[in-house]
Amino acid sequence: MSNGKTKICIFYDGYYFKKVSDFYKFTHSIQKRISFFGLQTFIVNQAAEAINENEKNCVIAGQHYYIGKLAGTEVNPESAKKELIFQDVLKRAGITGHYRELKTDVEGNKIEKMVDCDLITDALEMAMKGEYDFFILIAGDSDFVPLIEKLKKYVTTMLVFWDIEESRTRTSSVLINTVDYFVEMKPIIEKRMKTELEKGLFENSDYPRPLSQALPVNPSPVQGSTYPAQPSQSTYAPQPSPFNPNETWTLGNQKGVPPPAIPIENLRMDFEPRALSDEELSRVYESAVITLDQEGRFGYVRGPAHFDNKKLNNFQFEPYDVTDYNFSALTYDTRVTFRLKEDPRRSKIFGYPLYKAYDVTPID
């Protein structure tokens, strides 16, 4: 640990992760790719819980993605465009890409060579240099077992994995049993998806989308986790949208039309944090973006100017909270409308009833 902070480093087996993300995009009914931003936030939360650490003391010290790529002589305009787009996605998520040219086997198939070795050597070297305290591996291959055995002398280890029969994605039981902690993602996605962290696991998430089976109202703890599952109190339950197109709103008295946005300054918070009323939570507010994280993980909307604590005054939002707009295209002082809902994670950290913005919509 450095300055009381736990430094987390995330390592992706790119081929493994791509299979998982492709499954949710093209096979599963969710029809969305996994969000790097949402997954990072979820992983930090899980790591903090695993070691019983305050989440604000856990920071991402690095992220590394390892995958094979076509040789330059085999690249066509379409594949080159896809590669550039993907590299931009990694960059915006703060992830460093590591590439090896794909090789051709005797049957003409493209195969990866030495990619896993790059991950192993880099992870071990960085650990020995003290660049991180908590190693997160997103992979499933038993080839990583020797790495974990070595790393446990220097850092805490965690495996984040999926077992997906439909895509033949399997995770080595030996690998699972070697790490200090593990998180099995598929049961969380299929049986839970109740907290904001879980719902944010997918790009531009408007989850829940119909699955083969309905989600239980009171989900049971995830099986296989080596530490307690997330609390299931009502504060963690997804908030339904207060706008019902079949209702007649008092404001404006127009059926099917949501109430007009009101200036955020009209939200009286007094000078101490307090719980908002149902009426206040049903409102649409108008303000401006005041802060954007350089790594594109979150932003803040300006809160009521008169509120005494300026830090708690503003409302955090994440990429999946922005509707019909590219999060990366937001800039300082972009005017937006939004709604508010409780932020249980930050409320727990600060001990105050805090709120986050959602349905964040830029005003043309």
C-alpha cells in the first residue's frame, strides 16, 4: 500500500474477454457488450469488499489488455478500421493494449502465440517493482496458475471469470482454487443485476432487458463467492423511472408529457445533507456538467449553489447514466437535464444521504 491506498492492477486475457463480450452482444438476450467502465467500477467495489477496505482507498494503478492481431500484410481497410475503433475504446477506458501478431498453423487457422507469456512476465515484473498491491486477472486458462502462485508472495490476487456453456468459455478449477479471491460473473448477471454497479456492467445500460427467466425480487447471495455478496436492502434496488407515458402530470397537465425541467437552484437542500422527497425525486432538473474524469469513468453535474458543502453539493453520473449521447463528447459546462436517485455506495462512504444523476440528457 502507498499513502494508505490499495493499488489495483487489472490484466485482461483479451481473447477470453472478447469471447465473453461477444456472447452478451450477439447470443444473450441482453444484446450489449460489457462496459469497460462499468466492469472497472464493479471490480474495485469487489476488491474493496474482499479485503474489508473502504472503497475510496482503492485506486486503479493500471489496466492491461493482451490479444493477438493480424499481421500488417493481412490487414484490409475494414479490419484496420475495426482495430482503430477498438484501440480508441481501450484508450478512453484507460487501458493499455498489448499486441502480438497472429500466427498461422498448418491448417491455415490464425492462432495466438506468446500473448499469455507477455501478460505473465509483465504482471510479475510490475508486482516485484511494487507497482500494485492487488492483482486482478480476467481469464480462465490454467496456464496462469504458476503466475498466481508467484504473485501471492507479493500481492493479493483475485480472479474475475465467466463459465458460459453456449460459447464454450470455461475456467480452470485449479486457477479458481489458486487465487485469494474470485468473482464468478455469470450468476451475478443472470440472477441479480440489482445494484447500480451490476446494472452498469453493460454499455449504455438500460437493463433489465428481458432474459429467459425473470430476475428474483430478493436475490440470494451469489454461490461460489469467497466473501459476502452485496447487500440487498431496498436502497440498492433499481429505481423505476418516475415518468409514465400513460399518466397525466400535474405540471403542464399534458398527458404523455413529462414535467418541464426546473433549474437545479430551485432544489432546496438547506445547509445539511438530507433525504429528498418522492416529489423531488420525480422531478426533471436542469443544470450543467461541472467535472469530467480524465479517464472517462464518471462526471459531476452542478448541484444547488447555496448548499454549504460544495463537494457533496454536486451529483455524480457514469457513462451508462447518459441517454442517447456519447459520454466522451460531453464537455465542461454542457447544459443537461437529469433526474436524481439515491447513491447508496457514496451515502455509505460519507454517512450522508447522497444522490446521483441519471437520465442525463444534453440540451441542444
